[in-house]
Amino acid sequence: MHNSLIVNLYPKPTGEADQRLTVSDTPVQLTENWSAASTKYILIDVQAADVYVTFDGSVPSTTNGHLFKTTGQPFFWSKEAARVAMFIRSGATDAFVMATPFTV
């Protein structure tokens, strides 16, 4: 049997602050520090409109980045992935990204 880390089985909030980020037509990043050693993952939920996301420092656009849709399905990202993620809305409507720190 292989070892594996399952983060979505019994996630635990760390007690650090959530962040709600407005995503418009200018690229933005999450600004919360999440410095607690216990914070390992960030629960990301895209709301109101779809967004494009990059993780390599490049500017997201309709031709560059991953498309995250408002499916109601949250995503667990590593703290580092959330820190470097850059967001831009995919259409004319502003989106919101809700981010909550978790531990295992």
C-alpha cells in the first residue's frame, strides 16, 4: 500500500482569517499572510463568474492560464500555490474568490 495525504477527508480550519478577493479585469493575488505553521492548504471557492489563474508569475488571460469555473466545487491548494496564484475574470462580470486556510 502506498502512502498518501488525503486533505479533503477531514480538513480542519486553522483559525486564521479567511480572505474574499474581488477579481476584475486587472490581475490580482491573494494578500493574506497565513503565517501559522499549521496552515498547509487553502480552500478556494470561485463565486459569481469564472476566472483564469496562473501560478508561474505570468499574467492570466483568455489565452494564458487555467480556467476555474463557478461550479460550486471548492479546490484545496497548497499554501504556496495560493500565495503565487494570479487571477483575472474570464468575462465582463466580476468574480470573487473565497480562500480559507486549513490543516490536516
